[in-house]
Amino acid sequence: MIGTEGKMLELDGIRKFFGPVAAVSDISFTVEAGEFFSLLGPSGCGKTTLLRLIAGIYRADAGSIMLNGMPLGDKPMSARDTALVFQSYALFPHLSAFDNIAFGLRMRRLPRAEIARRVHEAMELVRMSAYAARMPNELSGGQQQRVALARAVVVRPSLLLLDEPLSNLDAKLRDEMRGEIRDLQRRLGITTILVTHDLQEAFAVSDRIAVLRSGRLMQVGTASELYDRPASRFVAGFVGHVNLVSGKVTEIRNGAVTISCRDNLDLEVPSRGLPWTVGAPAWASLRPERLRLGSAAAAVDAKVVGVTYLGSQVTLRLDIGGLPLRADIQNVGQTLPASGDAIRVSWAPEDVIARPGSPDDDE
Ligand SMILES: Nc1ncnc2c1ncn2[C@@H]1O[C@H](COP(=O)(O)OP(=O)(O)OP(=O)(O)O)[C@@H](O)[C@H]1O
Ligand SMILES: [Mg+2]
């Protein structure tokens, strides 16, 4: 029986090569029991490969994976309490939607009535109750994906692995399903690892997120840690828009650092215990929605060079002494700046994401 407390999955130094290609390089992280953990990154960064390593479909070339304190290789796949939903929803083509979902329960020899009850419950969950008798080739891609999801959760696995399970759904259904997956996961306490390249999806459902790039683990954290404390330029840019500036540390005092950027912009930012050195390069970034218009004490002069009206939000392209900056402001019915206007903008020092080094160090 699997405990509900503590580490469920531990990856240590995992590597996987396909010929000369390192699909996964030296990845280590831990997933707690009951956690909703996402693997996020651009296409080809190794998400599916990593999930398949965890599922035991691939064997790692180096490193170890521990599942409930046992090395992964020790138990055959079928004996494990893991369910995987593939990126391409592989249903049994000769079985109806109902029978596809019932398959795992029949293998476990549950009583007929129990199987019927649980299958119907799972079908309701993914809104497929009306399609029980349909064969997979009579279902749309999104409907097949929902059957695949129902087939995975119906066995109540202790580890659920989802490889982009919502990618074939339309935007509205995807939103609803996100919420439902999350609710179900909470209710049943299923430890879940979701693979996605969709930032909003990862942010909406995850307790923690691992950001991958070219087979490497860039950062693990909660959505707000990744957004407000990105450890690299890549993560800063991957989880949202950023205004990126690079410069040089010119002063360190009382927990604050001054970074002089080109074009005479001096940014004073909290030092946050990072290894700053006077004269060394540093970079800083500021989220467009953290810029404020108006004449606050620390405001600087800016020229509006472009305005994009998006309804609830307006995006301004600004020029601050030659430095291009983007500002996203809420449209609350105020008079909006127009192209060519001279305005003042400010920001809170604690909203600046700043780190020592060159922004390209993680390239
Ligand atoms: N069976 C394979 N043989 C050879 N190379 C592979 C194989 N599977 C994956 N790769 C390569 O390994 C890298 C990682 O692939 P992977 O499928 O894990 O990426 P992914 O992050 O899931 O991408 P996507 O978001 O497009 O699904 C890619 O460069 C891919 O071409
Ligand atoms: Mg993939």
C-alpha cells in the first residue's frame, strides 16, 4: 500500500540518449505524494522522454528513479500502480468507449456492478456518457482524448502520468477539463505528473512546475516562484513577457544593488543575498504589467511609440531614453495614452527581477 505522506518519486541524475542526442541530461527532482507536478517546456525539450522514463517504458542510461522508495527497475510495469495517458490517445480500436474504460477494471477482476458504476462515473467526469457505445474511430480527436483520460483515472492509480492530455480539445472545453482534472486529483489524492508546453495550463493546475529546456532542468518551483523569481533569463521569458535589460553593478549597499544599464538607466533593486560584484555584469527584467504610469517619486520620462488596444488590457510600447520597454495597463475607462505622448513611468524596486551575470549565461 502506498503512503500518503512524503516522497513518492525521486529522480537522481537521469540521462537518456537517442544515439548521439541527449534527450534528457542529468535531471534530478522529487515529487511528493499527492502533489500535482508539471513538466513544462518547448517542443522537443524532453518532456515525453522523461515521462516515459518515469513510466518505465524507457530505461535511463544513467541515474536512478525511485518510486515509493523502490528502484524503478525492480518491478514490472504491469505490477506498478501507475497509469499513463499518452500524447497520442492510444485507445483499443476494437473496443467501445465503455469497454476501453472498463478494460483495466476487468483485468483487476472487479465485480460487474462495480465496474459499470465506476465506468459511468468516469464517463460523466469527462462528459462522454452519451458516447458509451461508440467505437474509437467514431469519435473526434478530443473525444478520444477524454476516453483515454477516463480509462486512466478509473483504475485510481497512485501515480497518474499525463502527456499533453488536453491538447486536442477546444479552448473552452480545455479550460473546463483543467479544472475537473485538478478537482479529481485533489479528491482522490492521485499524485499526478502532467506534461505540457502550455504555460497557462501548467500554472492553472500545478502545485509545482519543472521547466525544461533542451533536455536540461532549468528550475523547479511554484508558479509564482517561477514568475517572480526566475533563476535564468530563459525561465523569465518562458513564463511571461519581460522587459530585459543588461548592465553592470555599480554599487552595493544596505541590501540594495544598483545596476547601471545602457542609456543611463540606473536600477536599484533588492540584493536578495545573490553574489553581486561591483563592476561585474548583471541583468534585470521587469514584467510589463508591473510598470505604472504617472508621476510617482521615482518615475522616469518615457515616450509612447505604440498602443495596442486589447479590450480589458492595453499594451504600450515605450521608449525610455533609447531603451524599448513594454507596459501592459488595465483599461479601466481612463483616458489612454496615445502614440507620441510624453508620459512618466515608475515601478517598485522589489518588482524588478535582477541577477548577477550575463543574461546569456544559460544559453
Ligand atoms: N525514439 C526516439 N528516437 C530518437 N530520438 C528521439 C526519440 N524520441 C525522442 N527523440 C528526440 O529526443 C528529444 C526529446 O523528445 P521528446 O519527445 O521527449 O520532446 P517533448 O518535450 O515531448 O516535445 P513535444 O512537446 O513536441 O512533444 C527530441 O530531440 C526528439 O527528437
Ligand atoms: Mg512530447
